[in-house]
Amino acid sequence: MPETSFFTDMLQSITDRGRKLLFSGSRTTQVAAEVDLETLCEMLLSSRGEASGMALAAEILERWSALGSEGAQNFLHMLHEKFGADTTRLDQAIENYRTEKNSAAITALHEAAEPRRQELLRRLNHAPNGTAKLVRMRQQLFSMKGQSAEFHALDADFAHLFGSWFNRGFLTLRPIDWSTPAHILEKIIKYEAVHEIAGWEELRRRLAPADRRCFAFFHPRLADEPLVFVEVALTRSVPGAIREVLDEGREQIDAPEATTAVFYSISNCQDGLRGISFGNFLIKQVVEDLRRDLPGLKNFVTLSPVPGFARWLKSLDAESNPPLSQETSKVLTLLDNAAWAEDESMAMEMERVLLPLAARYFLVERTPEGRPVDPVARFHLGNGARLERLNFLGDRSAKAMQQAHGLMVNYLYKLEDIVANHEALAQRGEVIASPEVKSLLDQNGEGRRGVNGQQGSRPFAQMVNSRIGGRRK
């Protein structure tokens, strides 16, 4: 992108001139080396010149990039300890607000409460490639958050700033196809997180055919780094298994023949941007673009993994609420047989037991915060999709068998229902599901639960249907 290259070159030129001003003469390297990082950060916060500020930011980030793991941890600790809020200024702002509760006092209180490191991070972002380096800094921070509560406060500052810097207004949607530059295609292979891309030939099968699409969000400060991408299959029907999408010998169709767009893989690319939402905007934008280009498309669905199902199922036993029956527990022991999915009789038994349990997993089970327990479900249901269909043995890969015993899910995106579906979950905790999925609960013999969560006489399926606001079909 020529504009981006020109802008980057301009920033680098300004930075170089600023360095000459800051560290002039033959002692440039020596002087820079004698100033520690904390002092450089203080100098950056007090800097008023654009060139000198960019030079300081570049120097700090270059020094940070050269630090080992211990040095990086010390740097982040220093950001927390030395660049928090100015407590003297904050105390004064609090006192002023107590006596004068007006808009000026509120603004002053807000400014005083902001940690100084937020402004420091803003100024570091002015350096050439500053945004990319700060994203990597936050990625490094993730590995340290469990070691000290201070890192959670520091991460909140990163998340606050990144939420503004990477909002939808700055993102550009770009199609990814077989003609996309190779260095970006290499990153698609690298970042694919749902269905591994084994190499260039497999990537070609996902991008080159007329019934395949791929789209990615980019940010102008990370021009050649996709933030998130989605792979789309154009089909005549809703697939229930990933092999229908990825099978090398599948029947290919012309794009205008398709009635269904299947989002079969959504991958976030930058771990340092974890928690910054891109996927919801991506899907809605792609739906709009596909509807415009291919008016014959009527259905927009996903074919999604269920990464938390096996872990949840393993936690169930006779003491669960509602408890597992002896019969169901006995059937579930078949999972200990690595070849159960290849045996028709065992697979039939497992399907009879697993699908009702999966319906319970999606429609009833909740996190302590009252959200769906499955992370992929939280994303799509929170985005306004409907839980459309559960697909037994939809993915037989080793990863899917380990995480979900092969289960896959279709979520339906119906534009006219997205807002209502989202509000149902957000306001009332209801998971909007198809009658087919709801009916699976009637097949579940896993005990009964009273309204207070205790063993009771109220049928399990009846309790669930009342909670999700639906009528048993």
C-alpha cells in the first residue's frame, strides 16, 4: 500500500531527525545508553516537540525489544509502579469535586484518575511501528498476568487504549484470494486456528475455487497483518460435517448457484489484541457484502466447533445437578474406547446420549456470570445468531474428538432477528434455538430439577423451555 509506505517513511525520517537533536555529536550511542528506561519514559512524558517525542518513543521501544524475559517483566513492573495516577493531584481533584460538583470538576477528576502510563503508551504509539510493538508488549503481558495482580491493572490500560485505536471505524475489510500477496497468504496459513491448513495446496483449495471466499480485517498501522479473518463456503445446503466443506473431492459449484454462505472458520490473528472484538463486525460486514454481490444467497450459517463440550461432559457424574443416570454413565464409558466412532452400534448409542446432553450444555448450563459456558457459543449467540442444529460427529479430526467428541454446531444469522436474539440473551439470559434443538431436551432422561436448582418433580425439559421462553414442540 503506497500511502502506508509513504507515511511510515515520513515517520522514520522525523524520528531520525529527532534522535540527532536529542543525542547529537559523536557521543550519541554513549549518551543514549547511559539513560535508563525509566528516565527515558519520564523524558517522553515531558517532551513537547513532535520530532523529539517520536525519537524518544522509538528509543524506548527498541530498548524494550532487546530485553530478555526478566528485563521485560521489570519494565512492565516499572510501568505499573512509577507511572500510575498522580495521587497528590487526584486527592486535590477529589476535594474540588466534593465542594464544586460541576462539569469542570468532573473533567478534572477524570483526568487526575487516569494513570500516567496511558499517556505514555499513547506517546509510544507515535514511534515507527509503535502500534505493532505495543501489541507485542501486551502479548508479553498476558504471560505474566497470573504472577501479580498489578499486571491486571496494566492490562486494563492496554485494553482501554486498544479498544479505541482498533475500533471498527479504523478497520478495512479486504478479500483474501489466490492473488493476494504471498507474505499475507503465509500469515493466513500461520494464523488459522480452527481447521489447520497443511500447506499451499490446501490453502489454494480454500481460496481459488469459485464457491470459496475469505475476508480479513486490517488496520492502517498494521497494514500487512490481518487482525481476524473468516473463511466462507458457498453451498446449496447447510452442511453438517466439515468434510462436506473441506473434502478435496467435493463437488464445486458456481457462486450464483449457491443459496447458503457457510462461515466455517474464524481466526483471530493477534494474541496481543485478545478481548478486542472484531469477529462480530466482520461477520455482519461480510454478510452485507455477500448479499450485495450474490443476491441468490438466502441462508447465512456457521459450521462451528464446540471446544468446551468434552471438558464439561467429563465434569458430570451422579452428583451433578441434575445427575447422570446409571444408564447414561454406562454409555459414556464407551468414550474410553478410542475407536468408538468407527463402530456403528457404539456410535448410535453415543448419539442417543450425547445430543440431549449437548442441548443441555447450550440451553441450560451457565457460567457464574450467567453466560453460555461454551466460548464459541458466547460469541455467536451474543452476536445475535440462533442455535440452529447440533451435528453429531461433524468433525472427526483428533483435535475435535478430544475437545468435543466430534460435535459441531450450526448457528444461523438471520439479519432481521439478530437484534432480538442478542437482547434475549443479554437481557433475559435466553438462548434462542431452533425447535429441533429444543426438542432434544425431551429425549434427555437426566433427572429433574426444581426451581431452586434442587432435585424435584419438575421435568428437566419443561424447566428448560420455560427458561428459554419457548414452548415445547
